Amino acid sequence: MVHSWNHTTELATNIAREASKVGADAWVSYFDDRLWLATFVEMDEKYASRKSPLSAAHGEVVTSEVELGGPQDPKVFDRTKPERMAAMDAWYKEIQDRKRERKVRSVFVGLGQVTPQRARKYGVSYPRWKRAVTAALGYDLRKLAAKGQLVGKAIAGAPEVRITGEGTDLTLTTSGREAFVDDGIIDGNDIARGALHASLPVGTTSIAPLETSAEGTVTFPSTPLWGKMIRNLCWTFRGGRLVDYSADKNLKAFSNYFDAAKGDKDRIAWLSIGLNPRCTYLGGFVDHLVEGAISVGVGTNEDLGGANRGTFEFGGTIPRASVQVGGTTVVDRGRLRA
């Protein structure tokens, strides 16, 4: 199943065509900005919590999915209420849980989010953004996998991991937890351990810390969300829980999203280290993939073997930060040492 938007129909067709050549029963779905508004703005609110029978039926037959982006123009987010989307969480999670049970593989292709409209809205260069994503897509996945395994060994099962950087000093524990490498390939070993999702472009090693272990603060210089660019979003953790947050600009974009969410939304969820040397910092869009970039998130972490449940997940990247595991430096001011 290939989930297409109006601006990614050609790419969706090409993917479905290649899949068909190797025996897949390929089907392309269509969505666009007008349908987004119909679903999340204009539809009578009483229908928001109604389980979609079509989505449920797809969840019983689909074996793999490709997601190609999102709204072409993020101005639709200005009319979207987080609480309306949160009303759909329960039935959406039920379907996602069923897909996880059936071991349905999925991949998100970030090229679909690179549009001139989004670039203007967030204040980034469209040509530079597209070049960065295209370059990152071309890196050798086998090299990423090998590098990711080394990083994973360095951060897994550690009594203390310390992350430091500008506005950041956070400690957490990964004891008993295994690292997962997102190398763009979902093989038999990944499926067996429940790692069913990949992203393209790609290049991270991620781990779910113990959910009660995070202590300290992290600061994300630039974090895009719902058509807004949040500046210097700062999180404070105590006992693994997000107890305070602030920002220099557009804090409301995060607070509205966070307040409307349910589940284990305020628990530390993941630590991620970027692996892709062809990726560059772009103010939050593909920053987490940059080799040596450090990212931290809250919310659900089931796919990483964590204990947090729900549908909410959100994180940001601390560029040029450092990671120490015991007496070993894994990342030194943005430079990968593992």
C-alpha cells in the first residue's frame, strides 16, 4: 500500500510499479490538502472518534506500507486543532497495534515533505533542503548499517549516559535495553524483534532509555511543528518525566500539541544518534540524520522495546553535542567517535 499525496503521485506510481514487477499486489491511496481540511477541520466533530472501517480493513490485509509525505502547504495546520486529531487516537492506535501484531512493515519517505510551500512557511531554502535530502538518500545503506551497529554497542546497556551541549545536560540509563539501527532495510532479524519501521533518507541508531531515568535539561535550537518553527525549545526532566518546558518562540505550537495528547506523553522515549555523513543541518528537518547529531524524544517507544504506550511521540535535535558512556566519549561536540 502506497500512501500518496497530490504532489507525490508520480513517485507513488513509480514505487507501485517497481513493487508490482516483483509480484506485489500494489495499491495507491490518494490524499491532498483539501481532504486534510475535510477530515481534520470541516467534518462534524461527532465523527472524529468513529473508527474508520476502511482503515481497519486495510490493517487486516496490508503487509507493507510506504508513506509519501504530508500536506503540500503547511498553512492547513493553522486551521487544524490538535484536540480534533487526538480524538482519533484511540481507534488509530487499535489499528496500528493490529498491524504491529501482524508484523506489517512500513517506510516513511521524507522527500514527500520537501515542497516550496513548506520551505517558505518554515523559513528555509527549498533548493538547499532538496539537495540535502537527495544527497542523504544516496548514501550506502550497508555502510550505515555497519556504523550503526558500532554505535549501538557503545550506548546499549549503560548504567549512565550523559548528553551535554548548549543548554543541555541530561543523564539517563539504558541498562537492559538494546539499540536499534535504522538503516533503511527491514530484514528478517528486524521483523523478529519488532523493528518494523524505516525512514528514507535514513541513518540513526536509537535506544529506549529506562523510562524513569532521565534527569536534567535538553535544548533544541530549531524544531518545526504544525507550520511553526519553535526556537530554543527547552525540556526539563525529573525521574524520566517531562516536568517543565519553555521556548523563545512559538511555544504554543508545542504546548497545544502536547496538552491534547494522551498516553505516556511526558516520559522519556528515545535517544538517537545520527549516522549519515551526507546530511546537513537544516533547522530541524533532517538534522537527526546528520552524522554525530543527538536527538531526544518523549512519548511512545514500543518499536524500540520500551514501555511507553500511546500514539504521541515528539522530539528534537541538539546539534554539535556530546555523549559520554561511562569514561568513553561516543560523540564529541557533534563528531562521531564510536
